[in-house]
Amino acid sequence: MTRRVLLHVGTPKTGTSYVQDVLFRNREPLAEAGIRYPAERFDAHFLAALDLMNLPWGGLESEAIGAWDRLAEEARSHDGTTIISHEILAHASPTQTGRALESLGHRWDAAPGEQETEVHVVISVRDLVRQVPAEWQENVKHRATLSYGEFLAQVRDPERQSRVASWFWAVQEIPAILERWAHDLPPEHVHVVTVPPSGTAPEVLWGRFSRALSLDGVDLDLEATRANPSLGVPETALIRQINCTANDRLAPPDYRPLIRETLAHRTLSERRDSPRLALPPDAHPWFVDLAQSWIAAVDERGYDVIGDLQELVGAPVRPDYADPDDPDPSQVADAAVDAITGLALEAARLRAEEHRLHEELAEAHRALERAYLRPSYRLREKIVQLLEGSRPGRVVMAGYRRLRGRSSSSA
């Protein structure tokens, strides 16, 4: 059997969270089909990517030490297909991609048919018309306070000197990502999955991923349990206002469960009638022209395109564009009411959990008191105290404990 690795390297906001959720939950049926998704925890490939690129990430980098080498070893030990997937791999430098491919068994000097491992690179891509506002929103959901206008200015700066611009283009510039990851691979081993336009049935994108990852014919549970839902304009503006106000007072370990998960993902993302984030009309042509140049570059290289490269052009200018830097105050107020309600419900849930834990602790104390008050317990305790009070008694107790195989000082 051919040893093969399908390496999905991004890009962000292209359905990657859903794909990784399906792969993680279906490890057993995948294994039965000869496909390995090596992950003992959901974020295993994320940690491996952090390790490969030596990226700081809120302290998680300490957990990540050695994670890439362990993942690569699992892939090399499997005589079949292994899937590795995480979107931040798009950020890897040429040196890091070289190390990754070599660790998976790819040989740069191998003749055709002599590769130790057949490596395929999969990249999922979406139009910049959607990617740009989505990336700004993702920054906001990670505590950023940068306005949308400032974000766009930094991204369009030809020098790309800012941290924001550097990260954005590292994970979004499709031809450059493909050059870093796939320049040494045969074009037929490079699979470009395009994300269809908004409003397309979700099954279409999954069908494309299924083909790229050799999952056709494998019976999988496709029900989503994890997602990274998007927010509308007033909801994103509200989160940014909270960041500007509370970042100095809200510790990082508290931000994710309270703001990102409870407030953004589980509460505000349910508001579907708000205006959606979009490119400003004056910025739209610049990004569309750039996408056209990318389409030409990818098409020229002859990769396996699953979908349609023309989908990278994106939708036309929205006539109802809403500026998140100047949102409708009434819409933000409505979102804030829902936010307060969501946080109040979470506080009530936590209070109920706290009460339950107090009750369990009280019952444990009562059980200990009942055990202590039982005559047999008190008698044993008294005998032990008497024996421990004399040298012969201590000898007797030592022998008793040896017979019982105990090493503690209690009977």
C-alpha cells in the first residue's frame, strides 16, 4: 500500500473548522477505510502547527513542544493515507515547509516513483471580498481594537510592515502560499479547493473537500458540533467596543469563554437579520483586480482545481454597505440587549453549577462526619493511638502495615 499524506494547509475562514470537526469525530470509520487522522485531542494539529512554526500563542506554545515531530512520526508509521489539517500552516516560511515535508518522508532528490511518502498539498481558498472582512472580524474576536478602516489601510499598504498586514498576506496570498508549500511537488499532487459563493448549499463545499481528501465513499457523520460562526456589522462593532473598554480589566483566560465563546459565538452569532460585513465600495475594485491576477497565476501552474477559480472574484459591490466604524446606534443597542441577556443566562448557569458543587462538597463532609462517628471507626482510631504510644506497639503496627502492603502512617 502506498504511504500517502494529504496536508491541508489553509486558508483560514474556508470551512476548516467544520472539516477538522468531521475528521476528528470520525477517526474510527476513517481508520476502517485505511485513513488515519492522528489526533488524541481536537487541537492536536493546531499544536503541531505552532510547534513547526515556533509561533507564540497565549502560552499554548509550551504545550506544543515536540508536537510536530510526533505527528510526522505517526504519519510515517502508517502504511496508508494520513490527513493533516490546520489553516495556520498557510503561514509557514519556506524553511518551515521544507522541514515539514521532509519530516513526512518527502525526498527532494527522489526520482519519480522513488518517494518514501507521496505528499499531497491541499489548500482551500475563498474570495477576498469575503476574506478581508472575515479576517478583521476574527481579529476583533481575538481582542483587537483596530477599526475596520485602519485594518484596510494596513492591509493595502504596499510595504506590509504592520503585524496585521504581515499576518494577513502570509495566510491569504494564495500564489505565495502555494509556492512555499508546493513548488517541489508535481502539479497533480496540489489540490486547490475553492469555496462556492454565499448561499450555496453546504453540501457543495463538503463534496469538494471530500474529493480533495479522498473521503468519497467513506460513511461519515457530517453533523456539525464545532463551528466558527460570523457576526454582523453591529455585533462586531459591539465586541470591538467591549475590547476597547474591557481589555485592560479582563484577563486573557477569561476573555475566550466569556466574550469569544458565550457572547460572540453562542449569542450574537444567532442574530441573522443584521447587515453583513463587506468590503467598502471604494476598496472593492482593488481586491478584485488582485484576485484576477491570482487566478491567472494558479491556472498557469496546472494544479488540480476542485471547484472554479472564477469564484475567487467574489460578489459585486453590496448596494447596502454598512460601515462597522459608524454602525447604526439602534442596531448596536439591540445587539447589546441580546449580549446582556446571554451573559445573564451564563451567569445563572454558573451560579447553578456553583450551588451544585457546594451541595456535593457539603454532602461529602457529612459522609466523613458519619464515618468518623461510627463506633467501629472510633475504636480502631483509639487502638492505633494506644499502640503508637509505645515502642512495642509501634513495632506491632509496622508489622501490620507490612502485611497489608501499606506505606502510610495510618492504619
